[in-house]
Amino acid sequence: MSGLWLSRARLRRDASLASLAQLLVLDAVGARPAAAHHLVWSLFADGPERRRDFLWREEAPGQFMTLSRRPPVNIGGLFDLDSQPFAPLLAPGDRLGFTLRANPVVARATTPGQRGKRHDVVMDMLRSVTPGQRAEARPDAVVTAGRAWLVRQGAAHGFQPEGEIAVDGYDQVVVPRETGAPAVFGVLDIGGVLTVQEPVGFLAAQATGFGRARAFGCGLMLIRRVR
């Protein structure tokens, strides 16, 4: 895998107050992820025909990490940028610490032969729980469903999670759309250690992202070597 760039983008302190305020609005449902989505897009929208070919996540208010197939371009001057090529040399058996903000889903077909409908893995696990008991069951469902989803991702993309994987931060995000129903998706923060089994497949998945809602800051796995 070549031609990838890992970048840190920070909103400049002297950037437009209007842009900064838009990012930090918290009293409107979905305002913050929608504003962050547009801000990060500004780093890659150098032509009207461009399609999204990058992943991103918000590290802190006004601070983002991106993984992209081309370097970001600070056309509007809103950001301080730090970019470097992303081309790790991995071998089977390498151990990596990771963090991942993901929208994990599972497909369930309602009738045989029908394409499965995607469901949030946490809510899917809770569907068999009596409604009055779901609040109590939810913390365990978050951990169990999140870990099971990560194991499936590993089997499909050439890695194996190790030990007790941390799963927390579950939230349901609602992002209004200009037309139609709002986008609603669940978000989990997952972290721990993994073992690389098939480097080519793992790095290919790194480039495309894990799970859904990648346009809204999910799917980027950040990795570091561990002993």
C-alpha cells in the first residue's frame, strides 16, 4: 500500500470566529458533526468532481486526524497542518496498539434471500432484551457487541485482537440532512492491542476504513508499534 498521507489538522487560533463557532455549536442536534464534516472536507475539496478518498476523526475540539490518498490542501488558511507519508512496513506477528472510533453494524435479513438491513450492533444485541431492562443491560451489550464486531473485522481484514479490548463511549449521533430523514448512527470508541496476520489486507482496510459512517468521522484506525 502506497500513496497514503497521515495528517494532523488544527484550527488556527486566528481563524474565522464564525467557522470556529460553527464547529463548537452544541445546542442544535447534529450541528457539531455536520460542521466538522464540512471543515475537514475543505482540506480535500480542490475540485468540484472530487469524491471522498480520505478518513478522519476529531481528536479534540478543532483538532482532526486524517488518512488520505493525497495530501490535504489548506486552501482557506483555517488550519495548521502537519502531514507525513503513511507507509508502515508490517510483517505477520507484528503487534500494534490501536484506537478506533467506529460505527459498527450487522446486516439482518427479514426474509430469506432478501438483502440484509443494517443495524447498530449494540441495539441489535439489545433487541432480545425486555424494553424495561435495556438500560441495565446496555453497558454489557456495548462491550460484548463491540468486541465481537472487532473480531469479525479482524477475521475479514488480516488481524487478531489481543487480550481485553476496551470498548466505551457509545453514543447515537443524529445528523440532519437537507432533504429526507436525518442520518442516525451509533458510535463506539475501541482500543487495545492487535496482532497483524496478513499485512497487505490489513493495510488495505486501513486505507478504506472500518465500519460505516466514514463521512462523519468514523472508521479511521490509528496504530502504533508495541513490544
